[in-house]
Amino acid sequence: MEILNCKGVRFSLTGINGTRANQLVKIGSQPQRVGQARSVTCCEYSPDPASKRHERYQQQPQNVDLPELHPKNKKKPFPVPIKKMLQASRKDKRLAQMRIEKPLEPPKNGLLLPELVPVAYEVLDTWKVLIRGISQLLNVVTVYGCRKCPQVHVGPVGHQIQDCYGSGSQRRNSHHSWVRGSINDVLLPIESYHLFDPFGRRVKHDTRFDFDRIPAILELCIQAGVDLPQYPTRRRTAPVRMIGKKVIDRGGVVDEPKPHRSEDCISLLAELDTFSNQQGQSPVPANVKEHAERTLKAYCDVRQGVAQLMSKYTVKACGYCSEVHVGPWGHNVKLCGAFKHQWRDGKHGWQDAVVDEVIPPNYVWHVPDPTGPPLRSSLRSFYGKAPAVVELCVQAGAEIPAEYRPMMRTDIIIPDPDEARMAA
């Protein structure tokens, strides 16, 4: 016995052990089963438009909420489960007690991974394209930053959403105090110490000024195989040997060269560091739409390449603040001022980093119509968000990538303020 409803769902009744099938009684719009509970109701979908829409929604949802903001009074969650970390630690401890050398593979033993060297060069070239593209798009699309809080807005005028928590926000009814932004508001600068030998001497608090601070992406590419005369690094031919956490052989002793500064070094930093790229210095691109699409593709390629490098090379991040260190272990500089830093004597709480900590997405409100009225607090539940780089390129004419469309809520119609009260 089969029943086909209006939505193309076929219900069939199958008896068990030869018992009689249950009867269906239609109550309202849903059939109810009456009788013994010894039969099985089977449901199979027929290929109708409703089921296809459901499958398409599962693949590409209409809207997605952003990840919740991590509270400042708690440590960030570990990207690796704590159970796996404890298992690896116990295994290393047993080997150290038996005086057995810890097995290390490239690049954990200080040697380069040949297949990732082209990836490092490609990431560095794409990083240059990204910085140059954002600096030119800032002459086309306006970026605002709040003077009292770290929030950023991309659009012709600042939004009117009352979510400022900076100093004096009560006097301003939580309205933002907008000023003209720069490239550092779109692409948040994350720097790291440059090390000649990542397995050598650690950066201590008293010797922190002896090391250069460069973008973390640049340091990651250098350790992955990029050779820059301005920032020399050691290339080992013999692997590092360790027993437990103790290094027993560093592959010989090499004198660290003295740091030098030249015009080439300054010009290189101008291409790779966001602090050297200020608004107004770059010319306006001829074809804005193609330039925006090229910049957006560079942003996606950089994130993909950095994720590929971080899968092999170690990058550490503080579990309390935004400090990042590229190397097998973190530095000992006591500059952490986050939650309960007094208990740690200002030291950072190092753990494995994720891609969003090396390249912060810096989510901003998505403006559906740049020529329309500014965003309002009463309609904030209907607005979407996107990374500042994506929003900048989209307002310049680039197509919205498929992975960012749900969080930008492009399929949701913004109602009028009076209509929003009647929405569920």
C-alpha cells in the first residue's frame, strides 16, 4: 500500500512477520497511524523540485552566522584536541626516558621541504599583488575606521549601527566616531621576529631589539625556502637531533651575519609591509573591475598558500593576545598584556596557530547598496558581514565568491524600518 502526498514523498506500509498493516487516518493535513505498532513506515523521496531545492540549500545555505567572538577573559581553544597533544607528549617523554632520539622529518628537523619551496615563492609574489591592489582600490572605495574602537567600515559613508564600545561611547549613545582609514584597517598587520636560525638562540626580553620585526607571512615564506639578501637565514645540510625537548645536535655552528640596511631593503619593505603603503601614493587603476577581481583572487590565493605552508611549518600564536611567532617554539619576550598576564609574568601562552591568526579576516558589515541610505541599528539582523578585503573588492565591482555569499546574506531583502517590526 502506497500513498503519495502533494510534496512528492511516497509513504509505504510494510508488515512484519505477516501481521496486518496499520491503517492511516487523515487528521487535518497529516496522516496518523492507528493500530498495532508492529509495522514499519518507509519514506522515500521522489525527484521533485522541492527536494532538489532542499539539496541545493544544503550545499549552499542562504545565510550563515559568523563565528562568535572569543571572550577576552578566556584562553583561545586549542586547534589540536588536547587528548592528542597529551598522547604525543607522553610518547616523547617515554622516548626521552629511554634516551632514544626523537624521530623528526623535514621540516621539523630544520631541513627544507623541496615541494613547498615553489609554494613559498608564489605566496610572496601574490602577497605583493594583494598589497598593491588594496592600496590602489583605496582611491576608489572609501574605508572608515573608528577612533575609539577597532571597528572598520567600507562604504561611502559610515554606518549608524550603535555598537561602539570604546571610550566615551555612553556620551555618543554607542555611535562610532569615523575617520578616514588606511590599508592597515583593511589588512591587519601581523608581525613576527625574523630569526636567522629558528632552532638557535631564542628571542629573550632583553635582546628583543636585536631582531627585526617583519610581516609573519614574509617570515613564513623565508623559512619555507625564499632567499632574500636583506633577511639572511640559515639553510641546513645536516638535520637537527633532539631527545625529548632537548636539542642535542644543531647541525654545526654558524656565525650569524650582522644586520645591514640599504636602499634595497627599504624598497623591499615598501612592497611587502602594509606600513609603507599609504593611501594616495598608488595611482588609480585604469580598469577598476578587473583590478578588484585580481586583488580578490590574490587574497584567496594567499590564504590557501599560507594554509598549505602552515600544514608543515610550525607557527605559534599566543592564546591570549594577537602575537604570532614563526618557528618551532615561541619567544620569551614579556609583552603580553592580555587576561591574567601578571600570573605569567607577561609571557605569552603559546599554542599552534591557525590561518585566521596569521591573516585576520577583519569582518565588516556588508553594504548591499553603496548608493542607498547608511546602515541602521534597527535592521542589523538583516545585514551580513564579510572580510574587509572581500567587501572592498566587491564594492569596487568584483563578483562575490561562492564561499562568502552566505555570510554576506545577498539573498535576503532588506525591509523598511516599519516592516522590520512585523518580521519574525
